[in-house]
Amino acid sequence: MKLNWGTGIVLAFIGFISFIMYFVINMNTSKKYNTSLVTEDYYKAELEYQNDIDKETNAKNLETNIFWKRTEQGLEICFPKSMDINQITGKVFLYRPSNEHVDFETAISLSNHNLLIPDKRLLDGRWNIKVDWQYRGKSYLYKKEIVY
């Protein structure tokens, strides 16, 4: 049987379409590729976005904002020394983009100006840290992408 150029083009199209369909089906059915949303209540979180912008602006206007550092014991979040630790309230949320099962949230309770998150709770790799805190009725927000 002789193969002409028209038959070759049709076979190339069929091969290409089969190749694309394989990857589409594989990506949609494979458990390895998690396509879940970042948050379950996406629209509710979107409405809160302006509040987050205002809180971040408040935090940027501080003389010294909070910062983090890695220690032997774990992740240490340091609050400004000029503030009274008894009046600092809020929560810390650590989000792992690659695995939602290790995400966690903890309340801020300070005995000095540092909050320690133990090393055993954190896996090496990328984390998004979000510190939503209040001091004397004013709200602040600190967001950072870190590699632990």
C-alpha cells in the first residue's frame, strides 16, 4: 500500500489529537494533581480583601513591623519591642501550597515579644505565613512567602 501526503496529514492530526486527549484525561483523573481551591469560601474571602489591604497599610506604617527568623527550636515571629505584649492579640496562619493537610492556625499568646512555632510542626519547603493581629483596637496584617 502506498501512503500519499493526504493520508499522512490525517494520521498526523489523529496522532496529535490522541496525544492531547491523553494528557487532558490524565490531568483530570489523576489524584496526584490536586486542583482544589485555595479556600472553600472564595467569594467571602474576596469581600474581605479591602480589610486586608487596610490592615497591611497599618502594618507598613509602624516604626518596626513584625519579622520572622528560623531558629533551632523552630520558626520565631518577632513583634515590635515598643508594644505591650499583653495587648497584642490575633492569630497566625501557616499555609502550605503543596499540601493543605499540613496547614494550621494558632492563636497569638506572648510571654515575650517572640512567638515560637515548633520545628516539628513545619516541613521544609515553601510556606505562606499570615499574621492577623490587633494592638489597642487597631488591626494589622503581615503576609510573607517563606522557605523554611
